[in-house]
Amino acid sequence: MKWLLLTLLLAAGCSQRIRVRSQPSTADILLPDGRRLLTPAQFRLKRTPFRAQLAEVTAVGYRPMVIDLRRRGSRRDLYVVLVPEHGPAGSWTESETPGGGE
């Protein structure tokens, strides 16, 4: 029981180095602690085992994406693909549709 408690306490104070790349290659990341970085980015993140660690990734002309950095498992390298913004259905050009212009 003591070992389990000690392990939980040590894990709560650990930090992990994370690297984030994105498509588009330059995107803004708002980290849970309030820091703002541009991709590609590398940073240390303190583990918080009992709550989500949400980061928002944004870029002009793309839909924002919120990711939980805690739920990435053991992966330390993340690749985020943002979806381009589009107008309402029926307003897309042929080149904006999947497979368009082929």
C-alpha cells in the first residue's frame, strides 16, 4: 500500500517533454498553463493524473482543435492535422471537395 501511494505521489510531480508538429506547418498552441507556442514546438508538461490537460491548436483559415495531452498515452510526438474552414454546404468549389479537381 505504501509503494502504491509513493508511486502515485511521484507520478503526480513528474513532467514530460512533448513535441508537436502540425498541418499547416505553423499553428498556434494554447497550453493548459496559459503558454502560447507556435508549431513545431517542444515543451515540458507537468503531469496531472486526475484531470484533463486540454490544449487548443489554431491557425488562420482552419477549424480550431482541442486535444487532451494527457490522453495521448506514451506518445511524446504529436502530429495535429487541422481541417480547413469552408463555407456552408453547396458553396464549395470543385477544388475544395475531397478528390476535387482530379
